[in-house]
Amino acid sequence: MIRVVLDTVVFVRSLINPYGRWGELVFKYFDAYQLFVSREVVGEILEVLQRPELTLKFRPMKNLDYSRVIELLGQAEVVEITESYSGSRDHKDDKFLATADAARADYLVTEDEDLLVLKKHGVTKIIDSLEFLRILEKSVI
């Protein structure tokens, strides 16, 4: 099974538009990979989902079924970050590198250029959601 860490943007975009490519990754293909999270990643996802500017900008966020969010996160395997990293240009993104490392993830899926420029971290390939969607489509066939 493919081992994956999704960054917050990918996860939040999937909830804003469950029928777009991010929604496909999270909802349509969820059984095609094992999602890994850390307490730090879950904390950021929940914090971002509560930002007032998101609910003002994206009306679907106002009606978001938080039980669905909790259910998805509950299906993820939680890893503990035991080491700190400083590999990204933006230190706030280091939690994703640390989570991917602890999970021995095959992929870190992100839309963040500060992470994408790295291309790889340890055994983890850092790719965008479109590339990961193509990988999933091929693996399901």
C-alpha cells in the first residue's frame, strides 16, 4: 500500500471542493493509499478549518460536516514526530517533512512551492496533487 502524507492545503481544498482533483484524492481514492498524520499536522488542519477568512471566502466551509473530517483523520495512521527538521524554506512546513520521515512515506503531496522545490526528503518523494492523482489512477487500473 502506498504510504502518503497530505499537506494541509490539499486536505482543506478537498473539503472545499470534494468534486475537484483534491476531493478525488481524499474521497475517491482514499482506499488506494494509507494516510499518515502527526499531532502537529492534525492540529494545523483543524486550526485552518476554523479560520474565519475561510468560511467567509468559501461558503461550503460554513456547512462543512466536521464529523466527516474527524472520520477521515481517524482513519489515518498517527505517527509521532521525534526529531525536528529544518529542511524547508518555510520552517512552518517542517512538520510535514518530519511526519513523512516518521511514517516512512512514499509521497508527501503538497501544493506548497517551499516543499515542492525539495523534490525528495529521505525516502519520500515530494509531489503535487495532480502528479499523485495520476499515480493513483494508474495503480487502480
